Amino acid sequence: MKTRREFIKISTAGAGAAALGLHSLNVKGFDLFKNESIESVSDEDMTPYPTYCEVCFWKCAGWTYVDKKGKIRKIIGNKHDPHSNGRLCPRGTGGIGMYYDEDRLKYPLIRETKPDGSQYFRRATWDEALDKVAGKMKEIAEKYGPESFGLFNHGNPGAHFEHLMRAYGSESNAEPAFANCRGPRSVAYFSTFGAYIGSPENTDIRDTRCLVLIGSHIGENMHNSQVQEMSQAIDNGATIITVDPRLSTAASKSKYWLPIKPSTDIALLLAWIHVLIYEELYNKKFVEKYTFGFDQLKEHVKDMTPEWAYGITTIEPELIRRTAREMAGAAPHVVIHPGRHVVWYGDDTQRERAMAILTALLGAWGKRGSLYFSEGIHVPHYPQPEYPEPKWTWKDIHGDKYKLATMGITTEILKASVPKYGYKHQIKAWLVAGTNLPLSLPDKKLFKEAADAVEFIAVMDTMPMDITGYADVVLPEATYLERYDFLRAAPNRVPTIALRMPAAKPKYESKPGWWIAKQIGERLGLHDYFNYDDYSEVIDWQLKQLGTSLEEMKKIGVKEFPRESGPLYLGDDEDFEFNTSTGKIELYSLDLADNGFDPLPVYTPHPEPPEGFYRLIYGRAPMHTFSRTTNNPNLYDLMPENNVWVNPKIADLWGLKNGDEVWLKNQDGAVTNFPVKVRVTERIRWDSVYMVHGFGHNDKRLSRAYGKGASDELMITNIMIDPVMGGAGMRGNFITFLKEKPENKEEVES
Ligand SMILES: Nc1nc2c(c(=O)[nH]1)N[C@H]1C(S)=C(S)[C@@H](COP(=O)(O)OP(=O)(O)OC[C@H]3O[C@@H](n4cnc5c(=O)[nH]c(N)nc54)[C@H](O)[C@@H]3O)O[C@H]1N2
Ligand SMILES: Nc1nc2c(c(=O)[nH]1)N[C@H]1C(S)=C(S)[C@@H](COP(=O)(O)OP(=O)(O)OC[C@H]3O[C@@H](n4cnc5c(=O)[nH]c(N)nc54)[C@H](O)[C@@H]3O)O[C@H]1N2
Ligand code: SF4
Ligand SMILES: [Mo]
């Protein structure tokens, strides 16, 4: 079918050589951190500029070193930064590749149509591109109201656009980092403890005696200080219990690996709760003083014995008992890690609730080695008028559904973009900033319908990522090494702020996100919201309110502030009022009950793979962040493509050997665009296959990443929506192998 907005692919002039190599990295187990100078230049001959990393969302602070010729030579961690403790992960070290990548977006692009109807991108001036975006924003506001202009965002770039959109009158935004990532965790922990887990997570892994990982694959999930703390915990002799259908790096370092049947974690959690309660191993004092609903919980799990769970999870009853006792023995110094990417099977808020309940029964909250009270700095708002009140926001888009959602839901914004779904509030245009939707949102059909239905799409990115192929206007942002940005003020054990400042001039014609947002704002008559010439003025003003200055921060990069909220842990017997309706930790959730959901977590069986199909599960690799680094000249070298992990039993059955290339086909007939190599390994259960997410790019402008590996995203056509908060559960998809390139396979857009 011919779509209104053709996906534009431009072939590139050819792959350039990597600008700087990173071959010195030792990528084994946890020895991943090395900050060796890439080329040997003495530090004395270089100038360090403070920054914090944008390669993932841990936002580690560091120093960008620039030589006398103005060339960026290396990035190292800032010793005074609690996110990095002076060491960056391989991706952070390779962040230089984002700056040097010769495939970068170089100048603004505008979609044009030739007389024969075909479409292409024309190089445009900034004035043309900005006029076009602002002109469309005016038009949409006049025709439908500013609320109809939606925003998809992630990370800092998105935040500048969020400000622009709020000033313009729209709060119709969503980011994959909620409904496709940690949303269920936020809602579950909030309804249980009246508090969020936050980012970085407030897990006291450093001082724990028992770390329980349910899916969470720290070590491949490279969140920096968390990996460092896990390593410390191992050195301190902490017990690690990992529940994962795959022998992850974390599982390989654990005392107990529970290779659970995927999708059955709630049954295991309920059985653990059963053992703690019925063997009277739970923390009675803590439960009595701080919790609500224990009797209902006790009754609820009465029959949920380890024997019951064995039939569901395939985990031996004795192992369930032993691990529960191990946790109880270490309590309260136990971290039940809440996980982060938790949209798995559509009952994810309930699984997260079960984890929160387990935490409470162990008294593993507000105690050393459990979850601590984190504290962040409130950065004062730069003076500006109040935002106008929108007539409706993302909340109204889904109306009475998903009442407990705390942020916009990507799937709902997509649906509201397609008139045939009959949403009361319609989205007519999109701004997209710092998110590669075709590779991060499941349900390609819906995504394409929506992208085709809207009148206009503007994308701000640093790279010609798959999403830019859908844009009418492409706005090339400067990389994080070339710009000022918001102050980082994430909560931690001690409050800190970190500065990001440019270490070099923006390459090509790229511009900082704050500048792009301001230029559009000015064209819309919103000057009062952008009342500065340079973003450094905003930062300096904020820093002065906080008792420091831009001048000081340029020298130190990170500044620590004293805690004001009290100690890191709860005192013995200290009275504490939780921010829930009962003021207690709600084992039995009134919030969920009031909204018509199960107040106590229930195990529901999920569909099994059809004959000859295997469940697709996916995760991270230490040297890449999603799809954003696969073209990075430094990181590409470390891992150019992904593999599909297949259990030897299944490989035998299919006659597959290590390195064989296969195409994958899912239960709905979707086929991968590119073949992927098989990795035969005992490390995965026979009923599942595993892939690292972020590969299989389909845009030729990504000269290295194009066609390398396969995209898990294309195989995720079935999404299991979480009724509590609209999360898009992505692990209900099953694949089979095609040994030949399927005939008549049309090239599918990403
Ligand atoms: N199949 C599948 N889907 C997933 C996941 C999965 O594991 N499997 N993971 C989910 C999770 S946990 C999350 S958080 C989301 C993340 O999904 P996204 O938010 O889409 O994250 P990225 O893939 O990192 O895409 C970031 C985009 O930002 C661009 N970018 C990078 N730096 C900058 C910058 O400085 N400025 C601008 N303007 N752009 C920049 C990159 O080029 C890229 O296009 O995806 C979710 N979707
Ligand atoms: N290197 C690197 N690190 C990253 C990122 C990155 O892109 N690259 N992204 C960051 C982001 S935004 C996020 S959200 C986090 C995500 O990191 P996590 O929250 O740790 O990841 P998940 O995707 O939830 O978990 C993946 C693991 O779950 C296992 N799994 C699959 N199905 C099941 C199941 O049914 N039950 C159980 N128990 N386990 C199962 C998989 O085998 C895999 O080991 O990583 C962060 N860290
Ligand atoms: S964990 Fe690695 S990629 Fe993420 S912010 Fe820190 S250094 Fe950068
Ligand atoms: Mo995420």
C-alpha cells in the first residue's frame, strides 16, 4: 500500500573508518571499566571540560579531554560523582564515537515530493526548517488546538521540547521510558510504599547481604554504579539469587540461579511469600508496625505452596524454600531488585507489587543493605511566566482507562493519532526528540498507521536513525559533548548536581536542543519562556541560587550538597507515615482495589508457544545502548551484530549450528528484515530464544549498523497491555526459524 509518508532511505557515500579505536577495552565479566587514554597524549597537554554522559540514562558525570588543536581525545569519569565513581562503562568511554560518527545528521532536512510522486529529503537552512516547524505548530493550534500536537521524548533533548510544548499549550506527551520500560514499577511501588524507586534506583547493593534479581540482568544492563556495587557485594560475600530463564552474566555470578519458565514469576514470588509467612520467617515487628493488610495476604497465599509453584515455574520446591530462607536469614539487609525494563507479560504492575510485598515482609525497606532514602536537589526554575493550562492532556487521551498511569502512554498517543480508533481527543502532529520509535515501540502496524495518519512529524536527533525516515522535517542536534544542557540533579545517597558543557563547537550545522527549542519558541511569540541568549545564562542563574556558580562548576563538574531529609535509613522503631491512603505499607492495596484491580497479586497463566515456536526474550549487551550505539564507530567494533541464542536441544532438532544464519518468523507471520546468526548455548532454556535488542537497522544512512543482526522489535507484534497503567508487555511473542530467505519477502520498513 502506498502510504502518504514514504519512508525515505538515502544510501550513504560509504562506510568511513572508525575515528578512534577502543580496542583496549577488556570486555569480560565485570572487568569492563577502563579509562585508558585512547591515544597517548599527556593529560597536561589537554583541557578537561565537565559533562555527564548521554549514552544511557544513568547520566554518569565525567570529563571530556580536548587537546591543543581542539580535538576531543577521551572521556573519563568524575571521581566525585556517585553515578560513576570516576569510572565510565565501555559505552560511556565510547561516547566520543557519537561526536566523531561521520554518519551524523549534518544539516536540517525537509521532505519534498518529486513530480513522479517519489519523496526525498532536501538539505535546508535552519531558518527554513524552523519556520516550517513553527508554521505547522501555529496551523495545528488554530485548526485543532495546541493539545493536538503530541510529543514523543526521551532524555535531555526531549526535556527541552517538553518545555517548548508546555509553553505552547500542549501536554500530550509520552516516552517509551514509561509504558515500554519502568512504568509498572513506578505504579506498583507507589501504591505499596507511597514512594517511587527513582533513577538511579535507591538500592543499597553496596551494603547488602542478599541481592535478588528477578530478570534484572546487571552486568549486561550496564548501569554503572549499580554494576560496581554488585561487584562490591560479591566481594563482601553477599548471596546473589538470580531468577532468569537464561544464564545471564549476573546468574553466572550467583549462588542460586533459578532458570524459571518465562512468564511465571508471579507464582514464584507468591510461593516465596507463602514460605516467609507460613514458616514464620517474615519480620514480624516490621510488618506489625508499618504494614496494612497482612491477614488478607496470609489468607491469599494459603495454598500457594512451593509445590504449587513448581508445577508452574519448573523451579524445584526445595530450591524455592531454600532461597526464601536465605533471604530471611539475611533480612533486613536484602535488596529485592525492582528491575527497570519491566513490561513483560501485561500483569507487570502485579508482579512488581509482589516484589514490593516480599520486600516489606523482609523488612527490607529503609534499612542498610535494602532500599535507602535517596535525596536529590531541587533546581530552581528560571524565571518565566506560568505555562498555559491545556484543555486536555495525555491523561484525558485514555479517559477512564489506566487511571494509575503517572506519565503519558505511548500506545495511547499512537491510537489517538489514528481517527479510526475514535478517540475523543485526536493527535494531529508529532514532535519526536531523542527516541527512535520504530525500534523501541512494539506493534509496528499501529506505529505505521499512526505515522501515516498524522499531518506532520518533526524529528530532532543526532543520527539518521530509523525514526528520521518518517519525518517531514529533520532537526540535527549537536551531541552531548557539544552543548550546554540541564543540570543533572538526580537523587542519590547524597544530593549532587552535575554540569554538562560543550567541549567543542557543534560539528557541521548541528545545534544544541535548547537552541532549537528556543528558536521555535521565538517564532511562536513565546519569548518570555526563552528569555536568554545562551543556555549558560540559565544554568548560571540556577547555580547562583544554589550557592555556587557556573565558574565553580566548570572547575569541579559535580557538587555535593548536605542531606536535608534526615538519615539514609529508618531508625529502630522509628515512627514513619507512608504516603499511602492508610499511611502504612499497603500489602493489600486500596489504590488498586478502588480502581477495580486485584488488591493482592494473582498469578494468571499466559499463552504458551505454538508447536515449533519459541518464546522471544531479549535484553542488553554491555557495549551497546538500545539502537542508539550500534552505528557508533567505537562500539560497533566491540559488537557489530546480535545473535539468536538457541538451546542445543532445539538446535539439534532444527539442524542448526553455531554461526548459521536464519530469518525469524513470529506467530503473526512477521519476518525479520535481515538474517541473524545462531548461537547454540546451554545458557538459554529450550522453550525460549534470546536476542540483544537494538540491532537490525533498516536505514542505509547508518553505514555500519545497516542490515547487521535482526531487530527483536519486528517480532513483537503482540503486545499484552497492563490494565493498571497501560504498559506494553512485549514478551508474549513466539518465533520460529526460516533457514532460507523467504521468497517474495518485501523489504519491510523498520
Ligand atoms: N523490542 C524492544 N523494545 C524496547 C526495549 C527492548 O529491550 N526491546 N527497551 C525499552 C526500553 S527499556 C526503553 S527505555 C526504550 C528506549 O527507547 P528510546 O527512547 O527510543 O531509546 P534509544 O533507542 O536509545 O533511542 C534514542 C534516540 O535518541 C537519539 N539520540 C541519542 N543521543 C541524542 C541526543 O543527544 N540528542 C538527540 N536529539 N537525540 C539523541 C538516538 O540517535 C536514537 O534515535 O525502548 C523500549 N523498547
Ligand atoms: N548495556 C546496556 N545497559 C542498559 C541499557 C542498554 O541499552 N544497554 N538500557 C538501560 C535501560 S533503559 C533499562 S530499562 C535497563 C533494562 O535492564 P533490566 O531491567 O535488567 O532488563 P530486562 O529487560 O527487564 O531483563 C532482561 C533479562 O530478563 C530475562 N527474562 C526474560 N524473560 C523473563 C521472565 O519471564 N522471567 C524472568 N525472571 N526473567 C526473564 C532475560 O533473559 C534477560 O536476562 O537496562 C539499562 N541498562
Ligand atoms: S552507565 Fe555508561 S553509558 Fe550509561 S551514563 Fe554511565 S557511562 Fe554513560
Ligand atoms: Mo528503559
